[in-house]
Amino acid sequence: MSTVRVYIDGRGVDAPAGGTVLDAVRVSDPAAAEEVSAGRRALTDSRGIPAPADAQVYDGAIFRLVAVRERAGDRASGR
């Protein structure tokens, strides 16, 4: 299997070529991947722009794991 080098929270990871960001996180930290899948954490690119977990990775890509925070409107509506 061929791999690409991506960075998750500053740590280099050899992720499956053609795989997703979630696949790369799973290689780096399986527990964090479960948190992303459960919606407790989210992903951003190097600029802080949200990155879909199902986006395809490419060599040199940089991603960060971030906490999912409750919005003020969510508290009022009971979400």
C-alpha cells in the first residue's frame, strides 16, 4: 500500500494514499478518530478552516483536531 505524509496536530503521519482525513487521524490516534466520528471533535486545515472528515488526503497536508463547542443557541433550544 502506498502512503502520503500528512501532519495531524504537528505530528507527521504516513496515511494511506487515496484515504480520507479520518483515515489519517485513525493512523495517528485511534481514540481521537472515534471522537471525530462521534462529533465530539472536528478537523480544520492549516488555516483553521473546517475540513470534512471524508476529504481525501494529499502529501504535505496539515490538519488540526479541535474541540466541538456548544453554540449559545444550542443551549437555549436544548440541543
